[in-house]
Amino acid sequence: MVCGGFACSRSCLCALNLLYTLVSLLLIGIAAWGIGFGLISSLRVVGVVIAVGIFLFLIALVGLIGAVKHHQVLLFFYMIILLLVFIIQFSVSCACLALNQEQQGQLLEVGWNNTASAQNDIQRSLNCCGFRSFNPNDTCLASCFYSRHCSPCAPIIEEYAGEVLRFVGGIGLFFSFTEILGVWLTYRYRNQKDPRANPSAFL
């Protein structure tokens, strides 16, 4: 059977959703592992990662059930949700790749000021205190704090921020194209006849 047939479309759609399922479980597992071993103390960061993992898992589950049962309603909602996720993810990925060094610094400072618990993780991991400057009167969990000779965290973070943003943007672009592929496969699969059903019925 050629790959444009009903069975091939269903198999491709199932394989794509199995990939999304594995990615979602990986996200949830990494978040649980990070907080279990004390690598991440920010419940907000862990909560966001787990929420993204659960959301992706539910989308994959809807797509998988819709593909196996050739369920028109589930496939329609799956296609719409996947299209919306593609638009958001593609926009965010392009923004990550387009940020210049000054914009990266501003974004990092906003994130630093809004995540108190993540600050402790960063300061402890990078052995630095403060964002732009070191204040001995502030509380810091870095080992250098006891010697009162600490470097600010901003230069260290900004050194790797560009690489991280390019990596995140590249991964986001890759998955956004798999999402538009999923939308196309779902649209085509919805309009194909199931050979096991009544030949006169258009499912």
C-alpha cells in the first residue's frame, strides 16, 4: 500500500503522537528528578515544566485515540489545538533566535527579579551572588559568600544565555514543524475513507 493510503496516514499519526507522549513523559520525569535530587528548589519552575508535560501528554492522547478510532470530533479538536500550539511555539522560537545581547540582558534581569527561589539555585550552582553587583548584606547560598569575595551572576549567565536561547529556539522550531506536519496529517486522515467501514459511507 502506498504511503498516501488510509493505513499509512493512521500509522504516521500514531507514531507522531507516540513521540509527543515520550517527550511529555520525559519533561515530567526531568522535573520530578530535578526536585527529588534537590537540583531545583523553585516550585514555580517545576510546576510549569510538569504542566507543559501534562498538557502535551493530553494532546498526544487525544490525537492517538482519534487516530486509532478515526474519530472525527477528536481529530478536529486535536487539529485545532495543534495549530494553536504551532503558532505560539513558532513565534516564541523565532523570538528566542532574534533576541540581541541587550534584549537578552533585560529579559534575564526581569526573570531574575521575579523568581526568588530560582535565584538561590543559580547562585549556588554558579557560585555567584547578586545579579549586577554583589552586596555583602544580602543573603546568598553560594560558597563564595562566606569569604565575601563573590562575582555577580549577570556576566556568567549572559555568557551562556545566547547559546541556550539558540538551542531552545532550534528545538522549538524543530517541534513546531512536527506540529504543522501533524495538522496536515490529521486534515488528510479525516478526509480519507476507512476501508473496513461501509464503502458507501464517508467517514
